[in-house]
Amino acid sequence: MANTLPPYVAPEIMDVLYTQDQIAERVRAIGKQISEEYKGQSIVLIGVLKGAAIFLADLARAITLDNTFDFVAVSSYGRARVSSGAVKLIKDIDNPIEGKHVIIVEDILDTGLTLNYLRDLMLAHKPASLKIATCLDKAERRLVPIHADYVCFEIPDRFVIGYGMDYAERYRGVQDIRIMPEDPPGH
Ligand code: PRP
């Protein structure tokens, strides 16, 4: 099969939207807020693979409550920059959430189609409560009415990578959040 990957663009030449320090400060604040709001209770964090993995890892360590993790996977944008609109479950939760306090953890809330689908899916399991935490919120792109309860940053409609977010599966390990150029050099 031909290699159709676009050429690699060094993240160092991309503009930084949020630094590691700025992200860490917001994650700490949200972790503290969640710890206060759910004081004395146990919570289940459900990460949406793969983008949310890094945010979930940091958020879980900022929460000072009894908590467990689970993960779901849904159909991805693949290499395209825009959503196909169709959402399909690829991996369901492993453990029952009935009667539990659940927070779905996302890296980015864009059109809202993914979370709209996941919210309905999780509500069908009858959790005691269901909230949404997202690192980034592109509110202006929303196609369905859904809002996150915990948001690190609301951002404009730019394609971002890093802190779990990819372009063609690359850059998830970049520590800060950077803006992918429209026409990467070498294209
Ligand atoms: C991203 C992100 C959300 C979804 C948000 O996932 O992690 O799940 O898109 O977009 P929406 O609000 O328009 O539905 P992506 O498909 O890029 O997969 P990934 O998490 O594996 O990177």
C-alpha cells in the first residue's frame, strides 16, 4: 500500500496556542473544582480514545477523590481535518456505571456530534449523574446543542495538535497545544 501520510512538519515551527504551564494551571483548577463539587463521593472518568488520554491522565491526578477510569472509542476523523458527521462506537465501557457519578473526558468539543452520541449512550446506563470535561471547546463550530461542564480553554476555529491531539495520528505527545499551519511547508 502506498504511503499517503503528509510530510512531517516539526511542531517547533508551529505557533503555540497554550503552553504546558498554562494547560497545567487550568487542569489543576478543574481538578480542584471537581474535587470540591463531588466531595465525599466516588467518580468514574470515561476517556474518549485516543485524544483524551493525556488530559485524562493529568486530570485524574488533579482530582483528590476516589476515582476509576474507563475508556470508550468512537469512529475517528481519520486523516481528514473535518468531521464526517457519522459517529460509531468501536469500544464500549468495560464496567457498569449504573448509579455512579460519571464524567466523560474529551480533548476537544467541536461540532458536538461525538459527545451528543456518547452522552445519550451513557445516560442509557442510568448513571447517578453525568457531566462532561473537555480540554478545548470550539463553541463556534457546534452543530448540536451540547455544552461541557468543565472546560480548560474555549478556542477559535483553528486546527490544533499536541496534548493528545493529532494530525494524521502524529503530534499527540507534543507537550503544548499548537496550531497546525493551513498549508504546512513541504506540501
Ligand atoms: C476528536 C475529539 C473528539 C471529537 C470531537 O476525536 O477527540 O472525540 O473529535 O469532535 P466533534 O465534537 O466534532 O464530534 P478524533 O475523531 O480526532 O479522534 P482521536 O481522539 O482519536 O484523535
